[in-house]
Amino acid sequence: MPQTWLEAIRKVSTTGKYLSPATAEQIAFLPGPIEQNPIELILSDRERQIFHLIMDGKNIKEIAKELAISDKTVSTHKIICSTSLV
């Protein structure tokens, strides 16, 4: 398991939150006050939807069936979510 994933898991288990340095930097340089959840600022609506289903413990096949999209589309969004947030 990559070191960043281990770091993220440890951080979430202790504080409940984790942002990668790259994501924190993106948020820090946004213009004006941050009034939205950072996930909403970084991910598209579909990426957020898939992210929340993953957090609910659903696998790729279950998500694809629920959203009526292909497994490959879910996998692509999953990769985008993981690279954007970690």
C-alpha cells in the first residue's frame, strides 16, 4: 500500500479528515473565503456521488448498477477522486 494511503488512513482514523498537500494548496489559493466543503470545490457532481458511494462501502459493480453506468466509468471516476483528494 503506498505511503500516502497509509498516512491518509491514519489521519482519518484519528481526526476524521485528511487532505493531501496538493489539495490543501489548491484550497489555500482559491480566491475569497471558503464557504463550501473542499470536496465540492474539487470534484464534479458525478465524482462526488461516486466518492460518497465508495465511502458507504459499495464496490465498483454495485455503484455502476446503481448509477446505470459502466464499471469502467466508475473506475475512472474513482481514480480521479483518489488522485484529487490524496
